[in-house]
Amino acid sequence: MRLELVLEANANAHSYRPGDHVRGELLIWGHGLKQASEITAKLQGKLSLHSNKRQNGGTSSSTYTGSPCNKSEHVVHTLFEQSKQIKLATKSSTFNPPSCNHDADYYAPFDFTFPRSSCQCRCQLPPSLETSSSGHTIKVEYAITVTVRHRLLCRVSRLKTLRQVISFESEASIPVLPTSNIGSLSASKLFPKLYKALSNQGVSRIRSRSDECLPQYEPTLQLEVLLPSPPILTPGRPTEIQLILNTPSELVASENIYICSVEAQLESCVEAKVGLVKKTVTETRSGWNLQGLFPVNREHFEVDLGTWGQYLIMDALPTYLKIADEA
């Protein structure tokens, strides 16, 4: 008896989402109807944490809560599981259009619906992913498993199992996020000699600290980063990022300021918790960078985005603050 597990057309070309139907067929060749078979189909999601390093407290890339472990550690948590018995219901494919080039003796169709949350904590299902850092691995995997128990004689039976991994995408709950961020650098740190000279000339107005006086004024450079609204990075889609450098007029007039390099990076953080085991994997990916000398000759200087202004990340995934609650 030969078996093959086939999902509906184009199932391998896309990712499933919450509420989607997962349809497939078990194709069977060389099966006799007089020989009874018990066929079980299962849709399952699992979260696994693996570590091959001794953990004794927290580190920058991983945190372990519980007793120290001297050997390799592997923890598996079932996010959800659906199981059903399927039968040899037809002698032709139930797909529309039918499965091509199979010509099996029998077809055993099955149908599942992806849940919208995990079984235990009712939290949102995480997407399919596998990420590793510093000896720690976090993996989320969804799969269809079909098991055939074929009875031969009396209590003698033969067990065959087929398994196919499928991709799952989940739309993360995006909170209200700011579309801009401003970083400041005081002139006293950037140009200590210039700032001292300006202070002596009275440009920097230093006043005694009292309730009736304003705080000390100090020229400050501000770099503003503007993102789309909402600030969401989509895999495979370029994202425009604007950079604006705000420079006080006294610094523009008194000093030659140049931008030498600009670099953007994407930091992703995946945190998973199963029981007392908690692990965090952080990855940093390079986006784009700009090298050269660009004179800052005006107060509001917008860095020319041009072709390098599109931030493109092929495998970016949303950050999930909570993948699995305590088992």
C-alpha cells in the first residue's frame, strides 16, 4: 500500500491565516476494501524552545527562570491540536479542480479550520518562525499529520504516518505607535571648543539658577526620523524613511558640519515562555547605509533619500510580546 498526502491547489504557495480552511486528501494505492484501516488526520501547532548552553541566570540574549541545567534543554508546548477520523469516501478527487496526475485507487479527504487563538491561554497564535541566537532556538511550527493503522491479521496491525509542514501568518495586534522619533546632541559635547567660544561671546545665555530666571540655553542638534503611518514594516515591501537634521543657526554660521555616514538597522525580538522556561532571541539585520561627506549648510537639512531611502527587509515578522502563556 502506497500513501501520499496532498493539500489543495496552491496551498504551498501561500500562508494560512486565522479562520482559513485547510483542505487536503490522503491518496492511497494498492488498498483492498476487505482490509479495514483506521485513518486519523491531525492539525497541530507547536512552540519549541531549545538551548544547548548552561543557563544560570539571565544574559543579554536569553533569560532562563528555574533550576540551572547542565545539559541540552528542549521544551515543547502545544499551541492547539485538532484531530478527526477520516474515511475512504470517494474514488475520485474532491478538489476543485481535481488533483492532476495522481490516479490513486482511493481518496480520503479531510478539512480543518485554523483557530484564532491557542487552546490554553486564549492568546493570539504566533506566525510560523524559527530564530536562533547564542545557542538558543525558538521555533513555531504548524503541520498536518495523517496516520493510517492498517489491520493485517487478528490483532496484528501496521502503522504509517505522513506529515506535512504548512506556513501560518497571524496579523499582530498593532498598538498606537509614534511615527517619528527625535534624538538630540548638545553643542557642548559635539563642539566643546566652539561652545566655549560662543559662551564667551554671549550667544549661550548662562543665567543664575533661580525661580525668576529661565534655564540655561544651549545649542542642540536634533535628528528626526519620520516613518509611515502606521509605522509597520511589511515583508518584501520598501518603506520610506525620512531623516531631518535640525541645526541651530549659530552652529550653521560658526562651524562646518558634515554628515559622514548614515546607517539603519532592524532589530527583531522574539520572546517565548513555557512553564518556568523563558527565552528571548534578538536579531539585528542591516537595512541600508550611506557613506560620504554631506555639508549641513541650513538649519533644516533633509537627508536626500534617493534610492537608498527604501528600507527593504525580506523576512521581517511582527514582534509578538506573548507567544505562549504558562503551560
